[in-house]
Amino acid sequence: MAIKLTLTEDETEILIDALEADLEGYVEAAKEARGNNNREDVKTFTEAATRIQELKGKLEALLGN
């Protein structure tokens, strides 16, 4: 299923900033989980970070960043 949105450049930049903050949280959580030797959480947090990075990249491409 695809969702189509019309966003202004400012709105897209807001989403990119929010995703960046979220991404940092998941990267940090993965590091902590790695330090605690919790493989399942490492996998979960790394997957979330990867998906966020991909979405962020798509939005950045729309802005030409």
C-alpha cells in the first residue's frame, strides 16, 4: 500500500529533523543493547535505525540534499 502526501519543503525538513533525532535514539539503544549482550534488542534497534535511515534518505532526495 502506498500513501501519497503533499508536503511543503519546510514540512519535509521537519520530518527529516524528527527522523534524525529518532535515528540517534535507536543507534544509541543498539549500542547499549550490544554492551548488555542482548542480541535480540540489537537486531530490533538496528533494523529500526536502518528503516529510519532509508526513509530519511528518500525525503532528503526529494529536497535534493
